[in-house]
Amino acid sequence: MEFSKKTKNIIDKINKIEPNSIININIYCDGEYYDYSVGNREYDETCYFQIGSNTKLFTAAYICKLIEKGKIDPGDRLSKYLELNEKYTYPTIENLLTHHGYRPILSREFVWNYLFRKHLLYKNVYKGKKSESLMNYLLYKKPPKKLFYYYSDINYAILGLVIEKISGRRYEDVMEEFIKNDLHLYQTSFHPDETKILNSYHKKRIAGNLEWENGDIYKAAGGIYSTASDALKYLKIVLDGNISYINETIVKRKTILFGKIKMGVGYGWHCYITGKYFFHKGGVVCYRTNCFLDTKKKICVSVMGNVIGDKFYNTTTLGISINKDLKELLKNKKAK
């Protein structure tokens, strides 16, 4: 397929900003697959990107599997699965899945890094945060009385705790098996071959990779590595709808106000108000990854990069522009 002038312009702008750019675009549309490398540097297709918050899609999928098996009820309070303070009323599992729960933990380190634009850019403020420390926080921190939509990593870290409690095993070990045995994704992992992990860059400056320790509970919110092709495979699994518990992740559960725009939110996914077009993006260090899924038009788009770009030219704006190109492609095919 041919990209529009607008899409090409976005690609050119990103590459001018980021001389070390590696951007891979994987597309499924109208029964056809497309794979483009549009960055300044060539790369091996077996190299891993850090997908950041797109990890939440996998955490939500596994929670849905537990719901289908009857091991979790999404309407249950968190306190049913974790030994918490009896005098508090905690959010439900569904609240956490749809980002209606806890706000970020504003530690001094978190605030300091955020103010200087270093939050998850050059340092992982979640490194070393184990299950015990998060449990301690939940025990002594009073839950919010009124729940509003507030995108926060802690909600999915807590879901990681629930997975550990039910399975009796470490979150990342459970998920490694799930990703390989259930989803058959062999290049998606918390522990990839280190020699295959790409470096990330911001305006010629190397930012490296986000460092984790074994057992870090915030991996449930952003610890997965994947290749561009594997990311598209997962989108295709969701689109095909052959796994019942995966289908549950793309049901619109709540309507939220995102700025001045009304949107929907499912389990892990966000969607436009019609509930047909789902998306999620991830960003850690200088990696930026975006997943788009149109269930009506049967389109999947995965855009993965090792660079940030800027406010107007980045992987998010690139993915949005590509999606418009695909809709135009389908429109032209239909007209013929």
C-alpha cells in the first residue's frame, strides 16, 4: 500500500528529529499483511522493543481468563483476593481493569523525575518495587471513596498481585507461560535475549533500556518486551475473536471524559465512543509503541519505535495517520 503525503511527512519529521530512529509498522487490512521499516537505521526483525503500557493488554487478558474459569468475579472487591484492612472499602477488580482506582503513588522520587521530564525516560522509578511493598501500601493507604477515571500504573500492579495470590506463583512466571502456551507468541517476554534488545534514543542521546529486577510487581503495568511482528500477531488474535476470554477485553465497559472528548474503556483497551475502534499506547525510556484495532473494518496496526519524536510527530500521530490511510484504501477498493 502507498502511504499518504501526511503519513510520509510524519515519518520524515520523526527521522529528522531522531537520527537513530528505528520504526517498524506492521499492518493487517482486508486480508493482506504489510510490514514497513521506515526509520533511519536498519534492524533485525527478531530485535525486541520495550512495549511499556501495552503490557496491560496482556495482564487484562489473563485476568479475563481467570474470570472465565470462575476464579475471579469482576464485581468482587479487591479485599476478597488480598488480605487487606477490614475497615476499608476497596475498589472492585473491574474498577482496576478500567482505571477507576488508585492514582499514581507520588513518592519524592516519582515527583522529582516527573518535574524534570525524566519519569520512565532515563530511570525506572518502579525498579525494586516488590509485591510486599505494594501490599503494605494497600494495607495502610485509605482507598478513595469516589472513583474516577485516572490512568495509573498502580491499578495494574495490583492486578498483578491478584494473579500472584490466585496462582501461588510469581506474576511474570505465570504470564510467560500464558503468552507462550495460550497465545503462541514466542517473541514476547519479560526476559528476552539481552543481545536482541534495541537501544532507544532521544535526539542523538542514548537512553538505553528500562531496567527491572526479577519479581518487580510493576512489570504487570509495563514490563514486557516484544518484536513488531509478534505485536501484530496479538492484535490479529484479538481481531479474529476465536478466544472467548480475549473477546471480553474489547467490550466497552465505561464511558469516560478524556479532556473534552468522550471515549470508552474496556479491560486494558481504550476505544472511541462507538466501541468499534480500540487502541492503547506504551512508552518507557525512549520507546513508543502503539496498537490500533478496528473490529468493524477488520484493521490491525502496530507501530513500534525506539524514539520519542515530539508533540506533533511521533508514533501515535503516525499510527492515527496510517489508520486513516487504510480507511481510504478500503473505500477505494469498494468503489472499484
